[in-house]
Amino acid sequence: MSLSDKADDLGSTAKSAANDAVKTVKSGGGVVAALSNAGFKSEYAYAAGFASIAASWVAHYASRGKKGDSKAQADRWGIFVGHWAPTFFALGVALKLEENS
């Protein structure tokens, strides 16, 4: 199988998953059900939450070494990334409930 054929297969799989997700949302299943049907698992959301905490920590401590005006901007970036974690964890809980139902 050539690389082009593999890319076509991947593209058709992604398109099929997207179409299934849209059908789920339109039928009243909601976004969480659509994500679950597309193969997005709660473990992925939890991992993204922990990764955002780590990225926030890195951005904050990397900013401490900077001099000048860029330090405040880097601190704000660390806080911004840190705000992603609760969203990912909440999504993980919702997906876990969807997986168990």
C-alpha cells in the first residue's frame, strides 16, 4: 500500500468519524456523546489536563528567567494555559460517564 493510499484511507476514516459525530449531535446525543462515538476517550482528556498543568508550570518558571517586558506576558501565558486543566478534567468526567452508560 502506497503512502497516498494510506493518506486516502486516513482521510476517509476522519471524514466518516466527523459525519458520525454530526449525526449524533443532531439526533440529540450531545457533544460528549459525539466525542465518545468518534473514539475520544476519557483518558485522553485527563492526559490533556495534566499536560496543561505541566505546560503552565513550564511557562511560568521559564518566564522567571526573562528580563524586561516579556516576563509579564509569559506569566499571563502560563496562567492562560493553566485555565485549560479544569475544562479537560470536566470533559474527562463527562466522557467517563458516557462510557459507563
